[in-house]
Amino acid sequence: MKLETLTDLYIHQLKDLYSAEQQLIKALPKMAKASTNEKLRAGFELHLEETREHAVRLEKLLASHKQTTRGPKCKAMEGLIEEGKELIEEEADPEILDVGLIGAAQKVEHYEIAGYGTARSLAEIIGDKEGQKILQKTLDEEGATDKKLTDLALSEINVSAAA
């Protein structure tokens, strides 16, 4: 895709986010299965449902610009997921693994927060008010997930692993 305008860059960002979400849809069940803490597992399962909704929103946004979801694979998400996969394959104490899974998940959330924030800003600049609203909603949900992970880590999982 040739990037000549901010709209081109916006579409490129949306496709990158779509690829990231599709990869995450495949990775979250593995993270849930690897976690031993029930609250963490439930959090991963809940976020899987949110992630599916995020992908649907991106499909609709791209369609509103007469674009498909096809684009290059998001290399950043691929790398973050690979790091998480390597962590799961380590020989680790279950409580320590849960701490690591939270860290891996937060890396993903921070990447998504950056991506959605960028796309939302581009939507604002090019005048895509509906896109701006949709992307802000997803950005808020990604931020809420990050906060839940932090709260779970500080209130329970990290504390338990340190004991």
C-alpha cells in the first residue's frame, strides 16, 4: 500500500490493528489455559470476547472506507505473542508463570493502547468522527484491561508469588 495521505496511513493503521487483534484471538486461549489463577484465567477469557468485538469494529471501520481487512501481518504483535509463547514453554513455578503472563499481557495491552491512540488521532485529523468514536471506545477498553491486570497483580498474584 502506498502511503501518500493521512487517510492512507489511517487505513494502514486500521489493517495493522486488525492483524494484531486476529493474532491475539488465537493467543488468548493459550494464555488462559496456561494460567493457574482463576481470576487471571477468567480475565483472559473475558478479554478474548472483547478482542473479538474489537476485530468486528475494525472490519466495520475499514468497510466504511471501502477497504478490506487484508494487509501485512502485524510484526509487533507477532513478536509479543512469541515472547508469551516462550514464557509458557519455560519450566516455571505456576505462581511465577502467572506473574509472567500478566507482564506479557500488559506488553500486548500497551502496544494496543499505542496503536489505537494513533489511529484515533488520525481519525480526528481526517475528520472521521465515527471512527474516532469507535477507536476511543476500544482504546478505553484496552486501558481498562491494563488496569485490571495491574490491580490483579498488585492485590493477589504478585503478592502470592512473592510469599
